[in-house]
Amino acid sequence: MIAIRAADYELVLAPGIGGAIASFTHGGAPVLRGADAPNSPLDCGCFPLVPYCNRIRGGRFDFRGRTVEIAPNMKGDPSPLHGQGWLGPWLVESQARDTACLFFAHKPGEWPWACEARQTFRLSEDGLDAEIECRNLSGEPMPCGLGFHPYYPCDSGTRIDTRVETVWEVDEKVLPTGTAPATGRYALGGTPACGRNLDNGYGGWDGEMRLTDGERVRRMTSPDARFFQIYSPPQGGLLAAEPVSHANAALNEPEDRWPDLGLRVLEPGQSMRLRMSLCVERL
């Protein structure tokens, strides 16, 4: 574990556990869920999504004459999630008092393209600026998507406020069945954040989210993410609010739909990035 600090912020990273953020605090209070001794990225405050986000339906998709099959990576879920980056160790490429850079290399395997990824973290009095970048190292085009998977502690008084246009309704396997207006039970405009029984993706996101607890506001922005994924389990206490570059199960759609669904195709040597900022404000 390594730590960087600036002003009242402290960020603890767990490079060997999927390049995850173990904890992120402001004035000692958690901004993200914290873990002192995590065993898995799922114990941590945030982990990277690379080179794809969310699910691949049944672990199988076709791309330019090739069928790609990927085994499940979450117990009880037949559809693999979130790419390869969160499943392996990252190296500390550089570290200073208030900055750190983590590096991940993927050799062709189930995901048949070679690629590398970097996460850069910078702290200042304005909070955290995080960036993830992925580069295609193979000799042929590669589909790619990026995201961050932050977990926020919340309670019955926590309110979420963000602008979205549509929601993907899902089946019992959390796979999309179609879109609907983001209203009613799916509304996210000044509504409770916890205990919503939501596990849905949203489109038409404006790139900013606010979580309000009493006099504190946790603000997350992402200028590169067009899509937003929410996990608010019915038991409450936890919220995952993810800035992502593409929609859930987008790899299963025809390639001519990928631009609308946010998926990129990287040519050999080409890269893409996604940024996320997190800060704490007082009302």
C-alpha cells in the first residue's frame, strides 16, 4: 500500500490488488469506502475498469470475424465483468508526496489483444484528479472502454443529484433489456442515494454527480464519460456510482452501434483515456 497527501486529503493505493484505491479521506472522514487490509478490489474504495466496462453477455462477443470468449470472473454471474485490469497486480511507476502513477500490462489471453494501462493520481487542495489510459499494443484493432468503479458509504440521509436522460432496464442477470426515461424509481435528481435496489446504467449523463450528507457534499466529475452506472443495493449503506465510457453489454451489440454506445476501436498504437475528479465541499 502506498499513500499520497495534500491539504486535508489522503489517498491510499493498493497496487497489488487490482490497482485499487484502498481508501480516500478528507479531514479523516471517508470520501470513498475504506479498507485497511483489503483482500480483493471489491473490498476497496475504487478500482479501474479496463479494457472494457460492466458485462459481456454470456462471456462471448464477435469482432471482425473473430469470436472472443471470456470466462466468468464473479461468483454466481455467468457474464464476466469490468475487464482484466482489476484482476491483476499493477506496478508503481512513480510516486511523490501528492502524485502517483500505476502501470498494468496485459498479454494476449482470453482477451486476445496486448495492451497496457496507466492510472495517474494527483491530490491538491481541490481534491483528487484521477486518470486512466489504455494503449493498444497489438498489431490489429482492439475494442476498448474505460471507467472507474468508486464505492461511497451512504445512509438514509444521503441524497444523489445528477442529470441523466435514459436508463437501461435490466433482467435478473443484470443485463440490459431496453431503455426508458430516467424518472420514477430510476430518478437521480435530489433523490435518496441508498437502499434503492438499483443496478442500472444511464445514458445522457452530464458528467457531474453530487452526494449530499448534512453539510457535506462529495462531488464527482468526469468530462470524458458519457455513461453512468449505479449500484444501490436494497440493504443500503453503500453506493457504487461509476463514470464509464460505454454502456453495459455494448460489446454484444453490432459494431455499427458502438459509437452511440460509447465503445471505441483502437488502432495499433492508439490510446484513449478517461478522467475523474473527486472533492469535498461544504454547504
